[in-house]
Amino acid sequence: MRTSAANAQLALLLEVTATPKPGNVDRAREYPDLRFEHFMAGAVGASQGLRMAAAGDPVGESFERAVEGMADQRGGNTQFGALLLLTPLIRTASGGSGSPSDNEELTPERAARVTEATTVADAAGFYRAFEHVDVAVDDPPADMEALDVRRGADAVPAVEERKLTLHDIFERSADRDGVAREWVSGFPRTFAAADRIAALDGPVPERAARVFLELLADEPDTFVVTKHGESTAQEVSAAAQTALDGDLDPETLADDLVERGVNPGTTADLVAAGLFVALERGLDV
């Protein structure tokens, strides 16, 4: 029986093999400087941090180690957001034992308790993770300039002075970041994605690709908002719905978004997290 850490690593691998996931790297599409192999290497590199989370190590420390390992490839940021979702979910599922869970631990309520219990030290670990990789983020509000994540470890003194936990940090960005919103609301889209993946038939990567489109149609991708603006994000969501309705070939949409460099990365992160929850709950692969 796989451990929670192994299921998380498998979820990362299954996510990147799913195709088409319009705008994202998958086994059929790549960007010149961000390739399929980089995601495979990132999933392997993250393994120590995933095991730390399963063993009960602090969430922030585990996440930083996972990101450090993920970044040990030439593509840069491959799975930062996915790891940010997976780390507390692994901690929830394993109960800190490091052993295979009975999956009764992994509920939205228990996951919320894990994130709510994060500390100032966890927030510091999150900031230090930005030392390992470049992540596209919005400019912070004026009153949060000292807490700009792009400052990396240099922002830790301000975090400590204000006594902000990792949950506190994400509360401040939940209105504009889909991963942060999951963190502070009990992972609703993650668990819904898991249920949908489990309910569908066929190869798991094909189910994941379908759920990616459904999530994208349901809500504009916040990474697309950050990189390209709200109107582009709305346009991409509408196109995903058109593809679901059968009036647009998902392969055509995928080619178009890759050509334009429009990458719904937050949606891919949610798919990876949903795959993990589904695997923990007995999804056969």
C-alpha cells in the first residue's frame, strides 16, 4: 500500500501526463523553456519534502524542502502551487505517522484544522521557499509591501514582528489567489475535483484532463489573471465551457493557449491536489 507521500508524488506525475490540459505542459505539449521532463524531475525532486510532511514535520519546513527539491531541474518553477496544496493535505492524511493512512483522516474539516494550526515558523518556511524558484505573483497591497513574497527570506523579520502564521498570510491573499483560497476555506474545489475524478470512467489521466476543463470553465484561473488580466481569464473560462459543450475541440484550445503562452496553472494545481485526495480514498491506478 502506498504511503501518503508516494500518493502525492504519483498525483504530480499523473497530473502532468493528462492531456489535453489547455495552456499547460503535458505529455503532448511543451514550452521551449518548460518541458514535460522538467515536471517529471520536479515530482521526483519534491519527494523528500513530501515524506517530511507525512512524517509530521512542520508544514512550512516540509514545503520549503519540497520546493527546493522540485527546483533541482532546468525548467524552474514546475509545481510550486501544487506542492503548496499537497503539503497540508499529506499532513492531514498521514496524521504525522508517515505510514499509509486509512483515508478516514482526509476530510475538509481535518485539513482545515491543519492549516489553521500553522505557525509563524511555517510562514517563514513559506517565504524561504521563494529563494529556490521564481514564482509569478501580483504586487501586494501598499500595507503589505514588507510582506511581499518576492522578498523571500528578507521578509521573514516582518512576518515574525507581526506574528503572522501561514494561515494568516493566505487569508490576506485569498481574494486574488486560488491556492490561498483553498487553504483558508477547507479545500472545497480540491475535494470536489477528487469526487469528480473518482466518479468518471476510463484512464486516470483522461479523467484528470476532463476535470481540468470543468474546473477551468467553472472559475477563472487566478494565475492567468496575474499574468494576463481578468478579461483573458474570463475568455479562457468561456472557451473551456465551449469545449465541454462539444463546440470546440479541446486539442485546438490547447494548441491556441500554448501558442499564446496562456497557462492556467492554478487549475492544474487543483487537479494535482484532487488526484491526491482521490488516490488516498482508493482510486485505482
